[in-house]
Amino acid sequence: MHSVCLTGDSSWAILSSPPLPSPPLPSSPLFSSLLFSSLLFSSLLFSSPLFSSPLLSPPLSSLLLPSPLFSSPLLSSPLLSSPLLSPEPQLKGIVTKLNNRQGFHLQLQADGTIDGTKEEDNSYAVFNLIPVGLRVVAIQGVQTKLYLAMNNEGYLYTSEHFTPECKFKESVFENYYVTYSSMIYRQQQSGRGWYLGLNKEGQIMKGNHVKKNKPAAHFIPKPLKVALYREPSLHDLTEFSRSGSGTPTKSRSALALLNGGKTLSHHELT
């Protein structure tokens, strides 16, 4: 502030007044107590392990320290935030060929037939190997979108739906060969697994007749590329008619109809 005064010799003088003092803070005990409590709460909040928890710190940080990134209208859109409306692939698997030690590529033909082929450029010999558990995979034909499955009698068949019979345990054998055995069926007395296998003629074998130490059960995956997959929806076996799915039942004759509707010979059954 400046003030003007008139001196005795009729001259003007400008005097500078000192700045006004700041208003004193209330000195009541109640105000001091509230101020101390507020500071103490802030100190405890930011030093608390709860605040620094990796599970709680992101939402707390976003509330206390707003960021333009998290407040963007694009990120807050309900279309992007809802996983049901925009599901993303979450499983990393491979597109691969499965070369058998007998000299064949496993193939799943358009009619559902499962066998071996020696054709290098056969598109029906390319599979999606989808991880569905710890060392557990689903084997799906790329062309047909059918899953490979094994029933409770050891027969191999194909299924449009992913069921527990479509789960195979993937195990590494000696010399880096890989075996695929049913996750839910095995020999009741010995506990020996039932394996995917091809005989010397490239024909599919019953799982309970394939031994893991024989060439019939040994495969070498030949990955073509890495791919991302959505987790398959698991269907219960009781949802489908076993006869309608192509799975042979105990009431059928030994010449079971499966593998694309092809009648299996006695040699293939054994």
C-alpha cells in the first residue's frame, strides 16, 4: 500500500506502508487437535502397507492422482471394458504337423477319418495344438475344426464339441519324441495310459493297444507358427448322444462305426 501526504513546505511525499500481517491461525485447542489429526491421517495413509499393496495401489492411485490416460473417454467406453462383448484370445498354442515315428503325418480328413499320410503339403495334416491345462492339450484339425477324442473303449473319434474326451496329456519321451494319452481313461488294474498311435500302415490304433515305448505312439510336432486361441467351451459328455457323436457304445458290434463312418477291420481294432 502507498499513501500520499502533504509536508510543511507544500511538497508531496510518497510514503510506503509496511505490508499487512497475515491473519493469525486460530489458537484454540480444538483447531490444533483437528489439524494434527489430519496430518497424522495423511501420513499413515501414504505409509500404510495397505496403500502400497500391488492389488490396491492402482485404483487408489487413479483416484488420488488422476491421469489423462485413465480419464480418456476411449478407455472408459463400455464396449472396451466389457470382456463379454469383446473376448480376446488368451491361450498361446501352435499350428503344427504331427509326424509319427512310423513315417506318417497324422491327418484328420473332411469326413472325420483319422489316419496317417505321407503327403507333405496335405492341409488335413495341420492341427491346432491348444493348451487346456498343465501339459494337457486339445488337438483340433485346422481345416475341419473337429477335435480329436478318445472314448472309454479306447477308440479314436472326432467331435465338433470340446469334451473331457478331447483332452490329451502331452508327455516328452526319450529322444524328444512326444506322446499323447487320454486324460480320463487308462487301464484300470495297471494304470497304464491309453495313447494316440498309428500302425505301420498309417492306420489309427485303439488307445489301449498302444504302448508308450513303441514307435506307434511317438510323435514329433513340426510347428508352423504360434497362434492365440480362445479357451474352448467344455461340454459335458451327457449333453450329446453317444451314438450321434460317432462314438461306439458297448452295445455295438466289434465292427464299430466311427472314424468318419468307416467300418473298422479286425486288424485295425487290434
